[in-house]
Amino acid sequence: MKIIDLICAKGRTGFYFDDQRAIKQGAEHEGFTYLGKPVTAGFSSVRQAGEAVSVMLVLADGQIAYGDCAAVQYSGAGGRDPLFLAKDFIPVIETDIKPLLIGRELNSFKSLAAEIDNLADVSGEPIHTALRYGVTQAVLDAVAKAKHRLMCEIIAEEYGTEVSDKEIPIFTQSGDDRYLNVDKMIIKGAQVLPHGLINNVREKLGEKGELLLEYVEWLKNRVDQLRPSSDYKPVLHIDVYGTIGLAFNNNLARMVEYFRQLEKAAAPLKLRIEGPVDVEDREKQIQLLATITARCKQEGVNIEIVADEWCNTYEDIKLFADKRAGDMLQIKTPDLGGINNIIESVLYCKEKGIGAYQGGTCNETDRSAQVCVHIAMATQPAQMLAKPGMGVDEGFMIVYNEMQRILAVRRSRR
């Protein structure tokens, strides 16, 4: 089966692009937006509408396979590629990628994805991660359609894995509505919650961490009040965007003692803290997170440290895993470029005994989320993100329903 055409369509994502540096420097909320001027190159405002490009591959038999190019909410920060705007990148797809794919046989996802992922621009740099992300999604769908298989089955076949026969735990994210959205998560039985969006010391963490402590206490009590069944014990996973390091000046002893307080506040629920520090440098980030992770274990603090910032590419993930810079690594799917790198990253983490969190961003699309479900079912990470959006219901529905479709189809075949 051959590809006979490639068509692009501009799209919207499930959330927004936010200038993380401006927010960290104190940009204040006003309604649903932020006051002040952006500081990261490419942004026209601190918060602006998220954009995507849908890449559709027309097959010789008339079937259409597709994937969505999308980038993370905090584009241009933490070592990531710059802002992804459709008007800038549809011409790149048309001129540089379309000629490469027209007429290609759909025999192997792995080989064609690697070719796309290794494409360079005129300066010799890899093409934008969002392009590689969306085009390789479309390639996976195209190979699956050509072979009349599920996308997860193509991955399992080519990478030597087994498709899961049970659900992968789904992690839901709250955005700034970190109270009302928790109720939604609990009612729907989310296995991991709430994200929390603790991205400002003064407003959300507290100068001494007191606001987050209060929130964790509230979370534990709310789970107890609303639990849908007696055996419901979700994992608490809170993303703090480096604010703990900011509040405690990256003082190791003070941070570890604070983690102990958080653990006590969450008990008996398991607690994960994502991104406790961000030192704006990959090597320093690895060193500090590895030290924090080891120190918590040495002192019997039973929380899990989750790496996010500066852990962007497959190479980054290998470095973080090798140095044990975190108990769990977020594989932030759009940041890795080709989805072949997501597959390899999950498998590498599992090989190294590090928790694999197949994440992503609220700023993705329904299609990229569906494709990521197939990747998760084929590679079996510890958890995957409900996405896109911050409203809980929509992202959870998309991920949960695609997971159930896969399980039901495969059960019917047996």
C-alpha cells in the first residue's frame, strides 16, 4: 500500500500556549489570561491560543490516515523548541515532508518514522519537534490501515512487546481549577490525580510551602469523602514547576524536610512530586534531582520524585534514567519529536527500573491523545496522561474510551 497524497489542515489544540518564564517572573492572572508582557521569543502575549496542524495521508485504496502536530503548553522554556504556529510550519510540511512521503510503501512504521525523525532544516538542525510528532503519528496510522491492524498491534509487532490486556492508569490534570476539578476526578475514579498546576510560589505553593501542604491535606480528605468505592486509593501526583526549589533556595536539607511534611499530609495515599526544582541547565538538573532522589531514600521519605524540565528528548531520558535523577520520568510526548522516541523511551525506563510516565501536555489534540493511548497499550508505562485540556472530563473521556476500544476489539478477536 502506497501513500498517494498529503493534506494539511490548521487546527486548534485543547489548551493554550503559556509563557512559563513570564509566569515564573510574576505575571498575574486576570480572568482566564495573564497580565504583563511575554518574555519568551515568539510569544505575542503571556497566554495565547494553542495551534496544531493535522497531517492527513491519503492511501492508494482511498483510506485517510492522520496525526496532529502539536507542541507543549510551555513552548520555548526548559530547553524546548520554540512556539509552534500553523502559518509558519504548514509550508515546511508542504515543501520538505510531502515530497518525501508521496509514493512510499507502508511496510514498516519503525523505519519510516526514523527517517522522518531524522529530517533536518536548512541550517542542519532537526525539524521542529511538533512536525516530527504529528507526521509520525500519521505514518503509524497509515501502516496500521495498510495492514488492517490496530496501531498498538503494529508497535508491539515491530518492537517485540505485548499489548496490555488491562487499563493503563490514567493521570488527570486540574489546571488552575484545582478544587472543583478534583471532585470530577474522584467521581470518575481517576487512578492518579490532580496535577495541581503549582507554578507560583506566592499564590500557590506559599513562601514556606504552607499553601501546598494545606492543599495536600484537603486532597486526602476529599478523596475520603467522595471515594466511589472502599478500595479507591488514587496516587496523588502534583506538578510544582520548580517552585519548591525557588521557595527553599534549592537547599537540600530544607527541601527533604518539606517532602517529609508533604508525605505525612498525604498519608495513607501515595504521593508524587513532579519538577521540584528547575535550575535552567540539563546537567545541573540531573545532578540535583539525582541527589534529591537519593537523599529522600536515605532519610526514609517515601514520596516519588518525578523529572520533567530538561528531560525532553530520548537522549535526555536515557541520561536521567542512567543517573537515577528521579523515581519516575515524564516522557513528555510532543517534546520527543517522532513517536518512535516515545516507544523507545518507555522501554528504556522500564529496562532501567525507572517509572515511565507517558505524559504530554494539555495543549495537544484529541488525535494525538488517541495515538498515545496505542503507544501506552503497546509499551505499558506506569501511567499515562489524560489529555488534552484542563477540564478533566474531555481528556479523561478521550483517553479512557480509546483504551476501552482497544481492549474490547482484542477481546472480541480472542
